Amino acid sequence: MSTRQPRFNQQVLIDTTPLPDDIPKVKEIGASSAPLLSASFFIGARCQPYNDDYMKCKTESNGRGELDCMREGRKVTRCAASVLEDVNKHCLAEFRKHWECLDDNNQQLWQCRRFERPLNKCVFESLKLEKKIPGAPEKEVPVHERKRQIYAHSILTQ
């Protein structure tokens, strides 16, 4: 038997150690998973060069990517924040309907296509960002543009 008594800590632990000065400061996004999922393809469209730089850095850093690639990661965060800011500015009503639908439907994209179409249209017209799914067959209609969603609870389309 161990002589050490168990101790339970119910406090939230926050590391207050400041980052080094050579790492650029950036404000965190502060969004939950539903808005991030709703805007993810637009973030990917605008921020692809920054994402590619970050992933290349992580690949080349041999397991130390969290520390060595902090500068590239901050660029990705800044770019994603700018996309969310622009979408909120130009397409707030459509964006809110879509991410609330995702939040209510367990993040299942196919349940929210009727709200996604107006969002995609607004973002394209306002920001010139187009939703493209990586690896999708080029000769087929993309899944988010199909008139009928096979697995969706609601078959209403717009």
C-alpha cells in the first residue's frame, strides 16, 4: 500500500508564463466549434498559404513544431480571425443561421445545407471566397450544391 494520500484539485490551472518576445503577439479567436466549422472552408480558401507554411514548418521541425513554428501558427490565427471578422461584417444573418443549425444538429453539415447555400452565396458575392472541398471529384456536383441531401432530416431546399 502506498502511504501517499490522494489530493484532488478543482481549480482551473492557467500557465501565466509569458511567451518569448520574439514570438509575435496575437489575440485568440474566441469562437466555439460551430462558427469555426461554418467558416472553415472560407478560412481555408483565404489562409491556405499560411496554413501550408505552418504545416511545412511542423514537418521539418521533427516533433518540435509547437515551439519552433509558433510564428507561423500566429499568422494562421490572424488570418482566420480576419475571415471571421469579414464574414460577420458582411453576412452576419446567414452566418448565424448556419452555425446555429450546426450547433443544434451535432455539427452535421448535411443537416444544414439549406442555411449553407445563402451563406456561400453571400460570402462569394461579398468576399469573393468560394467553398471548395479538397479531394472532391471534379466532374461531379459538389455535395454542398446538390439539390437533395440523402441523409438530412429535412428535404427542403432553397
